[in-house]
Amino acid sequence: MRFHGGYLPRVAGRPSSMIRHAPVPDQLVIRLRQGGMTYHGAVGNGETVAFGSPLAWAEGAGGRIALPAPVTGVVSIDADASALTLKVTNAETTPVWPRQPPERIPAEAIRESLACGGLWPLIWSSRTGGMPMLDGSEEPRRILVNFLATEPFRTRGKVVLQAHWEQVLTGLRYLSRLLAEYGLVHLVLTEPDDPVAHALQKETTGQVWMHLETAPLRYPVEHPRVLCGALRRGDRTVKPDETIWILDAQAVQAVGACLGEGLPLHERIVAVGGPGAANPGHLRVRIGTPLDRVLDAADLDETRQQVLRGGLMRGTPVQAADAVKYDDDAFFVLPRPAKREFLGFVNPGFDRVSILPCFASRLTGAADRTITASLRGERRPCIACGLCEEVCPRGLLPQVLHRYLYRDAIDEAERTGLPLCIGCGLCSYVCPSKIELRHEFAQAQDRLRREHEQAQAVETVNEQREESRQHEKEHSEDWRK
Ligand code: SF4
Ligand code: SF4
């Protein structure tokens, strides 16, 4: 696969491959807004729901998607109806649906099970730029299964494979049933001589629909748009209008558990790492577990550490009152320093987060960066070093976009490729002036979206007026006749 730009941040606190079990708490909290969708409760206050029954439904993608209950328990609905609390009465997991072998189950039944099992939103489609259509109107020619995680630190595909080898292989077999005729499943790994790649190759010998692909270990290779672009560039047989679906290893494992064992999505393997993590590793957590319980299980203390939901590049600060969601796979931990470092940014030490050559940390090349939740220095101007341009995986010129946006020239920024930015945050990470480029571009994209929607609304109103004028004219001519 051909990949443009990128960079592999070397950050301390890489999670070990070990997966520990976080205990199931007495209560789970299920938010009704997840993955950009709003779910509507399917249960009433005080009702007892069985493991796997739908707690809520969301309409979208040509069908209905469920939020299944991760335990058996008693429901109480929050006062503002934004979340459900489940008082756990039984945390056991038992099959909810009968198992059907992959070769006999129709594609429609697979889609239905994945929607009822809460798994459909874990699939990304190049056609919609989000989850695929549920009504069967799109059949992918390619399904990419990504085993890479380069953003510090997300759950690695190899960790999932080691723990759930059979479920991942089962998931792949079911997914192949959703392919269009002569479609292919591509497994994306790092190197062909990797032992996991060898084992996968051996396991899939003779299955012509399965291909192994290798991609460089550079962030953000795992981003769906970047993976699609890399596949299209590297494989001339991929047509520009071909639909590509992308899933990560954990989603495929969940597909295997859902269709092969009748289990809905009920738990996540999350990587807890970063320079502030006392014991970096992976945790198996039940969906809905309050984050303060996750922090306890990972030996973290909110007063001494700042926790981001997601990886270092795109993570957002969490609130202890929040809970594990259906698509969580990482909590990145930063130490909270006691005080701000005076003029810290002028010290070219070994622990500065930068790939700029003037920083001594560039020379060491190891996991040597010390990242904290503190701010270093003040806002500084762009020094035109070009590092952001060098790493941008979309081939953009972030420094030029920044200059246009600084002058409020949003149309020029749009013409220079602003809509293509995927918000990976790599430009902000490498910028020695620490300009918040990613944030700036996300705000500008929002503004563009709103302006386009307004323009579209005005155009529709004008068209309607024109139509009614035309209609009136025809009517008056008829009357005169
Ligand atoms: S955030 Fe946007 S501009 Fe910056 S490196 Fe990523 S894709 Fe490029
Ligand atoms: S990395 Fe920062 S300082 Fe360097 S060119 Fe880009 S915006 Fe300017």
C-alpha cells in the first residue's frame, strides 16, 4: 500500500499486550448519544432487561440500529433522558441468537444481526463516509481489516488477535458473505515476515477472497480515508467508484462473537497507556462501566493524571462521571504537573515533544518524550519550517491554510484543500510553534459546512418561488384563454 506523509510518534507508556479484566460494576451507564447518533429508549423506568435485549434504537443508514444491554439488569432513565442506568442483576453472557454457519446465512440476516447486536456503526463505508447502508443497497467490492494502531496508544490488532484468534477468523468468514461478486477482504498488517502475518497467511491459504497487505507503521495509516487512498494508489485494479468498507480487528472479533456465538456487543478491550499510566496495558471492560471504575482498575488518580478518551492525537479530556461507550478503545494518560515550567519551550532538552532538529530529543530516537498536561510557553508565530507539510497524510499545506484562515480568507482555504483535512492532528503535534492547526481547521470546516447548508437552503427557496411564479403565470394564461 502506498502511503503519503505520516510520522510515528515515540511516546513513553506503551501498553503491554496483557489484557486484564476490569470487574463489572453494580451499575452501568449507557449514554443515548453515541458515535454521532441519537438513540431513543426502548425500555421503561424500572423494567428488567435481559442481556442483549435492545435498550434503545436509532434510525439511520436505511434501517434501525440497537444499543443492546451489556448485562441483565433493572433500568432507570435519567431525568434529562440522555442516559440509562442499568442496575446489574446478572453479569453473565449467554447466546442471544442461534448460530448459523457462514456458508448458509443470507447477507440480509447478517446485516440484521449486526444491527441488532449494536455492531453496524463499527463499519466505515467509503460510499457514505460513515456507516454503510443497512438496506443492502451497497455491496462492497473490498473490505479492509486494519490490524494497525499507530496513534499512541490504541488497542493493537495483534493484542486482539492473540486473545481472540478464532473469533477474528470467524468474523472474516461472515464478512466475506457481504462482499459483492468477486470481492476481496484485505488484511492490513505491518510486515510480511511478521509471525502474525505468517500465521494468518497459513490459516487463510486457499481462500482466494483474502489478501494480505502491508502498510508502513506511520500515524495516521489506520484512518479510514488514508487507508482507502493508500489502497487505491497501490492497487490499480481498484476502481475509483468501488465501495470499500473498513473495520478494525476488534470490530471483526465482535462480528465473529455475534454471528458465530450469538453474543451482542457488550465489552471492549481498551488500551490504557501514556506517560502518566502507572501500569500501561489493556483492560477488558463491560460497556457502560463508569470511567472512575476504569481509572480505579488501571490504578489512576484523576487529581494526579489527566485522561484523554482516544489516543494522544485526537483524544478529548474525559469526565470521571462518564462511562465506557460502544466504540471506545483507548484512554491516554498524562501526568498533571504541580506547576507550570517557566520558559520551558526554550530549553532544547531530551524530553521535548518535537521532531524539530534543534531539539535534542530528535537525536535519541527512542521513547524519550515526556508529555504532560501542562502548557509550555506562549502562542508563537509560524516560522515556516515546513514540518507540518512534510507529515500531512493528505498532501496539504497546513502552514498555507493557517495563513489563509488567519486572514479570514476561508474561500482560498477551501480552494487549497481545507475540506480534505481528516483532523489527524499530526501537523499540530510536530509544529514547533505549537499552533493549534487541527483545531483551527476543524472550526473552519464546520463554518464551511454551515455556509454550504445555508446556501443550499436559499437555493431551494428560490427554486420553489420560481416554480410557483411559473405555475401562477401558466394559470393566468389559461384563465385568459
Ligand atoms: S490535521 Fe489535517 S492538515 Fe493537519 S496533518 Fe492532519 S490532515 Fe494534514
Ligand atoms: S509546523 Fe508550525 S511553524 Fe512549521 S510551517 Fe507548519 S505551522 Fe509553521
